[in-house]
Amino acid sequence: MAGAMSFHLGKPILVMALVAVACGAALMARREPARKDLVVWVFAEEHSRAYQPIIDGFEMRTGLSVDLKLMNESAMGRSLQAIFANELRGAGVPDVVEVEINRVGKFFRPPVREVAFEPLRPMLESSGLYEQIVPSRYAPYTKQGVIFGVPHDVHPVGILYREDLFREAGIDLGAAGTWLEFQEACLKFQAFWRGRGVKNRHAVELYAAKVDYLVVMLMQRGVNLVDDYDRVHLDNPKVAETVAFYAGCVAGARRIAGESSGGEGPLARDVVDGNLCAFVCPDWRLALLKEAGGDALRGKLRLMPLPRSEAADAPTATYGGTMGAILRSSPRKQEAWGLLRELYFSHQSLAARRSDHVLPPIRAAWDDPAYQRGDPYFGGQRIDSVLIELAKQIPPRYVAPASGIAGIYLSQVLWKATRQVERKGTEGLTSACQVWLNEAATDLRRRIAQMSFDEGGG
């Protein structure tokens, strides 16, 4: 027909083509949602819940928009590594991130000047916060003296124990000032209950294969397996002494330890049942045990400082933690710092932490009367006051790129030590541990040299 449009492939194809064109035009017309002024990544759901009201107030006061993203911890780590490796900027790249303490080290591999987090000491000093924060708590987030993260917490460690069961056995566990006295008290405790037919009552939870609590004991002694200058201390004689003693606690004739199946629920069940009667306890564990133990543990638990190996040791260490950091690539560093300060140190933030026994790193906050009260759940003990005294004495903990590898070497040495205790007892064990640790430290130093690209210094 003259004047009519013809389409030689047929009407169905014509219709599909027109639809495709229309859809393409619509997609081109649709804009991506605008990036908010500040982007914050967190990995802990409880942090996300606590931060949202603070962010709402921050947005109202400043007029800045904030995108708070809750991410899986492993996925966050991979995303950050990809961002840093490719020097990505702009949409999708956060301004503020939280990083769990055990995952910090891998971001400290580059030279200091190339670490992808913003150095924060100038901001801390100009805001007056630097002197207020527990000094040792900067250590995990420091490389060669440069602070790249602000601590969210302190996490002092003590030992929480079933005071009622130890008292029934005639033992004042809290009076044990040294680890050897602690072991002797626990052996008497186990003998008492086994003499009454209770065969499965272990005095304390200690891992035979994992080194988490062994690392805590080493921190007490001022030993980090690797420090913030990548120097190796795995072969320090104190490590051999501590491994040998620890192996004698988890294996052999003087064993005092058992293990739960993992998680706070199973641990609480073992504590309720009296299978495990003492355990290493950072501040964050207290609220979890309250919830999991319920009325069954009410009034039965007490907190004591960690025993020491020698008088110079600290009566505590630290276990767990989170840092807040600002990316160097952030186009709004000052605004990001203002937000990070509010998330961590505002009155609203500090108040949210009082109910769960998690101490903030700001020492002035500890003067709040809420931290001075006795807690009926712990038999009236002023448990937060105990934590505060421990927090004042926390030794530095460094987290280096090779800290994880060092932990693997330590696990291997502990395994050899426990096997020797089971076969031959503890005679000559410290010397044997020193030989194994010397070999491991030599290999670790070689590995660090191979993976380092910080040859020119920071």
C-alpha cells in the first residue's frame, strides 16, 4: 500500500524492536540513585542498630545524608581489599568502616604512607580525644607508630567462675594470684568433686588446639608474637615457658581444662550443668552469659583478675575488638571524622553501652555512677568496677600482617607440647618448646621478608 510503512521481517519482529527501543530509552532516562554524602560500613548487627538513631540526629544537625550499610564481615574484607588494590573512589566506596581486630593486620601490609586508611592522630589531638582514650588500645590499629583506627571498645579480660561450686569445695579461687596457684586450686577442686562421684566436672575452659587463651596469657607477659614493626617475638623465652605451662593445663596428669562445643549457648549450658566452672571472660561475654544462663546462673558467678606468671605481668589482657577508620580516598574526611566521633563518643553512644558491660575506651566515661553499682546477677559484685581496674592495666596488643601466620606456628608448637605431655610428662618440656619455637620463628621471619614490600620504610 502506497505511503504505508513496510517492515520486511514481519509485524511481530517490528513490535519487539519497538519495545526494545522504548525500554532502552527508559533505562537511559532513569538515573542511578545519588550517592549519599557519607557512606558507613559496619559488620555487627548490634552496632548497626545502635548507630542508626545517632545517624538520624547527625543528619538533622548537619544536613548531610548518611548511608549506613550492614555487611557480612568476610564480604566487607574482600570488598575493601578490592577497593584498595584498584584505588577505587566514588559511588560504592565507603568513607567510614569498622574492622574487627583480627582482620586489621592484612590492611597494614603496605608501607605506612600507602596504608589505605587515614592517619587519625592529628584529628584525635585536635578534638582533645587523644589523651582521653586508653593509650594501649591504640596499639592494634597502629603501624610503626601511626594510628589508623579509633577503638570502639577496650575488652579487658578476667576469669568468670562458679563461686558456689568452688566454695562448696572449700576453695577461694579468687585468691589465686599466680597461674601455678590457680592450677593447684583447680586440681583440688576437681579432686573434691570426683571424690563425690562427679566425674565430668572440669575446673576451667581452655582450648587444647586453639591458641586464643594462650595468646591472652602471652599478652599479660608483654609478648606479642609479631609487633607493629613486623619484628618476630615467637622465640621469646617467655613464650616457651608459657606454652609449656599451658600444655600441662590441657593435657597430662595435671590437666584442669575442658572445652564446650562452641558458642555462648553451649558454654552457658556447660556452666549451668557444672561441666565447666571457670572461663576466660572479656567484658562483652558477660551480657551474653546473662542472657544464655538466665536464672540458673543468677548469683552464682564472680569475676576475678587473670592470675600472673610473675609479678611484672599484667592481671589482664584484651580479647576481641573493633576499630573505626576513615578511608584516605574519602572526599569528606572532616565530615567523616565528625560522624565517627558521634558514633563512638557521643553521650548517646556511651549510654547505649552501659547496659551490656562493654567499656568504652574513654576513661572519663567510667566515672558514670552506672559503672559503680553492684550487680545482683553476680551476687552483688561491682563487676563493672572490676573491669575498670583491669582496663587501666591492659597491655598493648599489636595486630600485624603476619599475626595470623604466627598464630598457626604457635598452634603447631602447642600441639607438639601437648603430645609430649601425654607421652612423657612435663620434664624437659620448656627446652623442647624453645627449640620448636626457634625453628618456627626462623621460618616466620623468612615468610615476612618474602611477603613484605615495605623495603624503603614508612
